[in-house]
Amino acid sequence: MQSKLWGEALLVVAFLLATTAVIAATGADMAIASHFYVAGGWPVGEQFPWNLLYQIDRYPGAVLGIIGLCAACSGSLKPGWRNWRRQGLFLVLLLALGPGLMVNMVFKDHWGRPRPREVVQLGGTEPFLQPWQPGINGQGRSFPSGHASAAFYLSAPFFIYRRSKKRLARRWLVGGVVFGLLMGYARLAQGGHFLSDIIWAWGIVYLTGLLLAAVLLERRDAGTEFNLQTGYQGGRGKLCWLKANG
């Protein structure tokens, strides 16, 4: 299981690095941003449904996180709902550590990459920076996209169901990715982020979910199977002892 985890994580990292290299080599970040910059403004981003997506903001992700918190609390209060506890805790921690800590607090608040509407080529005053180039701490907040990361977070149940209910897991994954891409398109059209910001927002959330699932879901499942097996064997040993000494 650990080898599969690291293999999947390496594939995601390789995809992120390769995509970033292609975007940098082709100039896709600036090309796409320039497409939406018209007559000194960002008119597409002000239209429906892209303006609505911006207003929706992080509310869907917050709702899923609250559901996770309720599930975790319910699982702690009722022994029969114990599985809900770790699954709910997973949803809460992924929201807090993925979009919350890693995307917004670690990178977005400190990496310093200027937004498209802030660079010189698109009417701003700041130089364009590649995603691997840190800018002035606390000034540029383009990398990565906070809105997109919260939207990609909606694929979180994929990690919960990927082993037991694969069809349901795929639906959550596709739904979360599609919503994240739509939110990302809205932020591109509004001059808020570059394409690479959107891609890395997905990558950070997915990698965080992968590691959390390994700690809270995969290992816990294995431990439960081991305990049940031990209990069964112990019960059988006790039965044999009773027969021998009855």
C-alpha cells in the first residue's frame, strides 16, 4: 500500500512539473491571460456565470467541511457510527490543511507572485514571474488559486470511497475537478490567476488528500481488519479452551 501511495504521489508531482514546464516554454500563462484582457479590463470575468462563481467563493467547500465535522462528532458520540468519525475528520483536516494551510497561508500569503491584472504587460506595475519564482513576501497573491483550491476540495469524498465504492468515488472526483476547472476559468477571466496557479491549486489539494487518506483511512482500515482477525482467533482459542476444560 505504501509503494502505491508513493507511486501515485510521484505521478502527480511529475504531472505538475511537466505541465509547469510546458506552460513556461509555450508562454501559455501570459497568452491565456492576454486573451481575457480587453480594452484595459476583464469583461468576460464580469459576466454570468463567472461573476456568480466568484461570489459563491468557498461556501460549497465550507458546507462539506461542516458535514465532515458533524460526522466526526457523531462518530465520537455513538459507537455504531465510528467509521463516520475518521471519515468526517478526514474531510475537516483536508479542508484545513489543503486549501487552508498549504494553499492560502503557506504559499498564497507569502510566495509573492503578482496576479495577471498586476503585471506590466496587462496594465499593472509588477513584473511577470513564473510559478517557481518567489516575489515580494505578502504583496503578490496569485500562486496558487484559493478559489480553485476550495472548489477542487469538493472531490474529497473520492478518497473515502475509492476502495469500497469506486463508481461513487469517480463521480465525486469528476464533479470536484469539473467544479474546480470552472472556478479556475472564472478566475482566469477576471485576471485573478494564471493557468499554472489553477493547476498547482489542484495538485496541492490532491497530494494533501492522498497523504491524509493514507494516515486516516488506509492504515486505520488495515488496523481494523487486523484487530477483528485477532479477536476472532482469540475467540476461537477461548472456545477450544472451554471444550477442553468443560
